[in-house]
Amino acid sequence: MLIANLTGEVMMQTLPTTMIQVLAPFVSLFSKRVWRHAQVLLAGAILAPGTRTVTAALRAMGLAQSKQFHRYHRILNRAVWSGREAGRVLLGLLVGTFVPDGEPLVIGVDETLERRWGAKIAAKGIYRDPVRSSHEHFVKASALRWLCLTLLVPIPWAGRVWALPFLSVLAPSERYAAERGKKRHKKLTDWARQSLLLVRRWWPEREVVAVADSGYAAIALLDRLARLSKPIAMVTRLRLDAALYEPAPPRRAGQIGRPRLPKGQAPAQPRGRGRRSEYRLEARHGRRLVRRWGAYRRGRLGDGGLVPHGIAAGTPALGAGA
């Protein structure tokens, strides 16, 4: 084990054999000097209770009074090593351990907030706190926003599916990009597309299934993943009042007139408050949800567009008679 003397210096740097075998693939990512300090931080992060900061890790390793504590902070802010390559190695270890050969890789995509208030943290922004907010109460938080990719695998001894993170990408706010004069701001869907393409590059022959919430139900993202030579399947939640259309027929050479509209398009809602309730789409649980055309299917929207409740009087609800 790692033991510190009274002066705060590490006397012996011998990790358990099992841990050495697990960490062996990461050795080539660091220099010899950086790797020596990285092992101390890793062991301290495992042993530290509560928040896993550099200070907490050093305190757990008995290095709270070390005069060379700044060397451990430099691993995260100055040392040269690739977090992307570390994520690739970690994903390979997770797949080899939990995913049998021939099974698809189920990747969870979600964002998380790391609450930070310091003046020197440049990329922080003001975001909605999903933990403390509710439908009636809105809570803002100053934080860093990270897009996290996780491997969703069933853990036998836990009896449930765990999300094992292997890659995190910083997704700054739009205001951060504007303050620094950047012409283009990357949205969460842009970072998700870039990260999933990276996973496809790492595993070109493996089937990949991405799972995300309704915030990633964007046409540009889904279309890009579907146009890959080996597409990535995307499972996300669609709005219950979303209008789904058949694509418009292609224009013939020399055809005149305005472009054709998508087939099955729902009529536009009239302006004014008088008829708003008549054209409201009933999307809550237990309310009526109808389709304009096509066969009904239980549990899915199908291909047809949704129509206002007032127009579809007498039309059976979605899934009726299926």
C-alpha cells in the first residue's frame, strides 16, 4: 500500500496486485513522474469519504501536511495527458468485463452539473438545477455543465442496470461563447453527436445503441447517426404532441409552383384566445390522443401527424381496438 512518513512524503508505492493489473493499460498515457503522483490520487480518491477532491485524496493518504502538494494539483491543470484516450481505454476495459461478445453497446447520454462559484472558473454558467427544481419551483445554479457518456450494463450481484461513466465532455453555455467572441456555440446535441461518433470510431464493427432523454430528440442529431455507414440506434423520448409527417415527394425536373408540404401535416392553430381550448392537443395521461390518418398502434405514435382534439370528435383514441 501507499504509506506516508512524518514529513508527508510517500515511502512505499506498492499497490495491490489486482489494482496494478487493472491500471496497467493506463500507464502509457502518462509520463513516469506524472504516473507516480496519479497513483497516489487514485488511491486517495477511493479511500476519501465525501467529496473526492485533490485535497480530500491527499488527506486520506496522510499527505495533508505535504510541502509538495501542488504537484498533485498539476496532474489535473498542467500535466500533459489525454482524457479522451483514457476514456477509450476505460471503455475497452468495461466492455471486456461486462458486455459479452456479439452483444450491442448500450450507451447512456446525459448531462450533469458540477456546482462551482469561483471567479477563476471561466466556463461556469447559470443553469436550471434539476435536483432542487420542480414544476412549480425554479432553482438556478452556478455550475459547470458536463455531458457524460455511460455504458449501461446489468450488474449480476446488484440485480439492476448500472450506468458506468467512461467519458465526460465540458459543454459551456451560450453566454460563455458569446463573451469570448466565438462565432459558433455548440449545443448539447452537437456535443452528443461528436461524442457518439467518437465511440463509433473506437468500435467500428460493434452495434451501438444510444439512450437519452427528450432533450436529445433533435432531427439533426438523429439524422446524422442514421446516415453513418454503420448507423447508431438512438432511443429517446418524443413529445406526445409532436407532429410526425411523411416526407414531401421529390420535385420533378422543371416542375413549377410552390414546394409540396409534408404529407399528413396537422392544420395550423388559429390565433386568438377564443378557440385555443378547441385546438389544444390532449397529451396528458388518460386524455384522448388521436392520429389524423393511418393504422393505430398501441404504445407508439406511428407515422401519422397528430390533430387537435376539437377536429377529431368521434375519432377513437390512440391504441383503441388494436
